[in-house]
Amino acid sequence: MTLLEIKEYITERIDKDIVVKQKISHRTVPVQYEGKVKEVYDNLFIIELNNTRLKNKLVTFNYRDVLTKSIVLIDK
């Protein structure tokens, strides 16, 4: 997948539920976020988290994170 294809894939999912699994290190269990794609920009996209105890309900990711498999996006 190219960066352009990744951006199109994410843009098609604006306001739709998505699961993001983020691999922090090869020794740890991936962190999982559930939310909706809120906004997309040239270099990053924003996920609004569902039912979270975190103070910040928004998480940002870079398209390169998907390309390098630092995060995995799963349709919900």
C-alpha cells in the first residue's frame, strides 16, 4: 500500500467506527484504541476515542505509522 492509498482508505472512513492497534515495542502487548476517524490532514489523521477514561479524547497518527505497520487499522 502506498501513502496515497492509505490516505484514501482513511478518508473513506471519516465518522465511521474503527479500531487502531498500536505496537509500541516488540516486547509489549499492542495498545488498542476504539473510536471514529474525525479529521484527515495532509500528514496526519485524528481519531476521536469512544468510552475512554483518558483526559484527551483525541489521538493523532501519521500515515507513515500505517505504512511501517506501527499501527494496524481494523474496521469495526
